[in-house]
Amino acid sequence: MSKQITNCILNKNTTNNPIWLMRQAGRYLPEFREIRKENPNFIKLCLNSDLATEITLQPIRRFDFDGGIIFSDILMLPYGINQEVEFEKGFGPKLKTFQLDKIKNTSEIDFTKKIQQVYKAISKTASNPIMTNKDMIGFVGAPWTILVYMINCSSPKNGLNKNFFDDELLIKETMMIIEKFLKLHIRNQVDAGANIIQIFDSWAGLLDSKIDDYILNPTLNLVEYTKNLGVPVICFPRGIKNYKNFCDIVKPDAVNIDYDVDPIKIVKEIKIPVQGGLDPKILLSDKENLIKSVKHYLNIFKDHPYIFNLGHGILPETKIEMVEEVVKTVREFK
Ligand code: 1CP
């Protein structure tokens, strides 16, 4: 059996639906919580290549997913270019006040050295026998989403500061630095053994204007860069108003949809392979409703190359048996 996610993306295979879940390595797993308890510093945990490898493999052992996504975080990028990052329990990420001078002086060599353990974890994971027929997914945050965290210094879940764009020159210069290091980060992951790259634009939905400058053009640059490395790239522009326009311009190899978009409209409009869509909250409901909802997506995409996944990350409250039910339903679907 070959790698199923790349088979779907590159060969447009529709005979079966590969499956993996965003945030599959995470807090809904008791074996993850066990390790996390002993490792309160999240960044340090990401930089422990043995533990990061173990955490990446945990969901694959349990559910036999078709791919493993490296246990790391999109915020390793600001960390790598010397903007300090901490994760506070119950609050989320906290970044030190943004200083252009500090990040401007980071060299590519220093960046790679600082987060070398992430790459080591990828090569350790990829060479584990359990990964033989599995895809090894590396990832980055999209330039826009990274910019938002770096300037905002915490989650923008309550919206962007009104004066976010006041210093447009500073923003432009910062975007160029982000783009340069994102390319390096992608290349390092591919060199270490990642055979797919996913680009998470978790805050794409925050913008109604300036989409060309901050989302489409910079993401297109990364997509072209990744394709030139010979690796397929999946984009997740969460909350973007027009997925078709995004795909037409950015041309990723596959697109992950969020749970607010109508999958019927997507299957009519979008020709490239599609991934995801199911609302992760459905996994908190009952099995009957879950099976119905999973089949709803599978039926809509039955003649389209489709990778089963969610419309956002799996929630920490999710029960193991509900994940088992999803996998079973997807694998038994004819
Ligand atoms: O134990 C804990 O408290 C840590 C929770 C956690 C985990 C498991 C965080 C903090 N990050 C991660 C790992 C992670 N993050 C992965 C690993 C692989 C996997 O998917 O299994 C990935 C791909 C990410 C990506 C990520 N981090 C995104 C993009 C996807 C998304 O969720 O939108 C974002 C926005 C982040 C930032 C981040 N890291 C962690 C949290 C809680 C957040 C979101 C904070 C916010 O609301 O802004």
C-alpha cells in the first residue's frame, strides 16, 4: 500500500478517502496529557525531539491515520527569529513585544540552529517503521497569520487592533522577513523528511480588504516555493470569504475547507483535491449524529479527490471512541 494522502492529491484518487485530523497529536489523548503534565514548558517540549516524535506517533498507533503531522507549532517561527514566545495555561500563546531590530538581525544559520530539534523530530518520525506507508506532514503558519501573532502578541480571537496597519512600512518589512524564514522553515522540514506541507492561515477570515497583499500574494509565493521543492502543498485559509478565488489565484495542490462553508458549493466550484470540513463540535455530540455528518461529507465528495479531516482542530474534550467511530465510518464507506 502506498502513501494514501499523496496518492489522493497527486493521482486524484477517489476510490478511498485517506484520513488524518488537524491537531491529532494533542490534549484529547490521555497519553499526550501524561507527557504534557511532566513538561510544562510547551516550546521546550516541541524542541525535545524524542518526545515530539513520540507525540507525533501516538495518534497513528491508536487510530492508524494515513498521515502524521509533526508535533510542533506555527509559533516556532517567531521563536526562531528571536521574538520570545510562551504558552500560558488557560490563556494560550504570549509573545514578547514586537521589535523589528531584534528579528532583523537573525541569520538563516541561527534560525535553523535554534529550532534544529523540530527537524530532528521529523527525521526520527519519518524513519520510524510505523510511518512506512504514511505521509509525513510538515507545516507552517501562513505569512498573514504569523504577522498577526507577532504584532498582536497574543491570539487575535477578539479581533484586530484598530491601528494594526498604521505603520504600513513596518508591516511590509516584517512580512518580507516572515516570508524569507517561512521558506527556510519549509525547506528544512522537507530536507528532514516531510513529504507534504500544510499552510495554516487560521486568521485569514479577519481580513475583508487587502486580501491580495496579505493573503493571496504571500501565500502564492510559499506555494510556488514548496512545489519547486517537489512536495505537494495543502492550504487552509480558514474563514476566507471566497475559497474558489483563493484556489484560482494561489493554486495549492489541495485545499482544506472550514466548517462554515457549504461543501456542496465547494464540490461544484473547486477542481483541486479537497480536505476537511466537518465541524469538530460534531465529535462532542452522539454517535448517530456523528456517523450521519461524516457520511454527509463523504457522499458530497464521493467522486472528488477528498481527504477526510475536520474544519478546524480536534477539540480537547473529544472522546477517543468518537474518533474511532469517525475512522471506522470513513474506512467502511463505499
Ligand atoms: O497542551 C497544550 O496546552 C498545547 C496545545 C497545543 C498543541 C497540541 C498548542 C498550543 N499547539 C499544539 C500543537 C500544534 N499546533 C500542532 C501539532 C500537530 C497536530 O496538529 O497534531 C499544529 C499543526 C499546530 C498549529 C497551530 N498552532 C495553529 C494553526 C491551526 C489552528 O489551530 O488554527 C495555530 C493558530 C497555533 C497557535 C496555537 N498553539 C497552541 C494554541 C492553543 C494555539 C491557538 C491559540 C489561539 O487561539 O490563537
